[in-house]
Amino acid sequence: MLGGASEKRSPAGSLAGPGGKDDAMVLEKTLGELGRRTDEYIGQIGDEVIDFFAPAGRGDLMLRFAREVPFLVMQGLLGMDERYAAGVGQTVPEVLGHTQYAEKASRSLDKLLLQLAEEKQQTSGPDVVSWMVHHGPNLSPHTIAQQTRPLLLIGVASSTTLLSHSLYTQLSGPGPRVAMADPADQPQLLWGAGEYRILHRLGA
């Protein structure tokens, strides 16, 4: 088991995970190389989500965008296909919410990430896990899963919170709006690009 709720691990903290320094360097190198393409990918996901509910002329941006986009983006960046969607969608909220089912969900999430790492060692793609396999050929699937777990949890938790706050601030109604920084300057690329996309499409 990669880790359970009984360990009282917080999703916040270092993206490097519990691995050693060399393992962390593999993840950092991977994220550095993929970072140049991440904002474009996030924009694509954002457009797809907006296009889905736009024909209705209205939609709950907190539920349909701020909560949905981080999940879709993180799954895509890690190389998860549709087979993982239900499992991630069920386990991650339980783990982050520290619910009564968090320990069981944590074990299930670990199994999903281990399965993903094992699959990517056989069939690679343009994603974080595949690049970790490429840069760290000696890394075990277990170690790769340990490294990607905090990346997934932090990505979803922080991006959902920041996107929700940004949308509320920018679209809460009449009155002054907080100036939005260039997404290239945002330390959290996911929420920065996501915020930029939704406001651009809405003409805000």
C-alpha cells in the first residue's frame, strides 16, 4: 500500500512525495519539460468543458468548471484514460475531504496509481508518468505511484480552491474587479490558465 488515511497525511506539501532526492529530481525534470505545453493543454480542456454547457446559455461555473476542470486536467497530465475517471472521481474527494471512507478510498487510489505506473512502463504516451518512466528507468512502479499521488491530490485541491475564488471574485456582480495577472506569471499554472480561459470565453 502506498499510503492510507490512517497515516494522517496531508495533501498539502511538497510535490516530490515521500521518495528520495533522485526520485524528486526525476519528477521535477518531467514537470519542467511538460510545463511548456501545459497551459495550451489546460486551455483545450477548458474550451471543451465550456463548449459542453455553453449551448444552454447558462451553467454553474463553480460546479461545471472550477470543480471539473482540475480533475480532467490532472487525469490527462498523468496519462489516465477514461477507465480511471470513475475511480479518481470517487476516491480523490473522499481522501481530500477526510471522510469516513477516506482510508478505503486512499487504498483504492493507491491501487489506481500503481496500475497506471505499471501500464506506462509497457505503453508510454505524452504524459507525466510516461516521462517519469523515461527519465527514471530504474524507478519502480511503486515509487512512481508514490511520486504522482501528491501531485494529483495537490493539483486537484489547490486548483479547485483557487479557480473557485478567482471566478467568484471576477464574476460576483457589479463593482470593481481584481486585476488578473498574466497566466504565465502564475505560480499555479493550472488555475492561472483555467481562470484565463473561462474569463476570456465569457468576455469578462
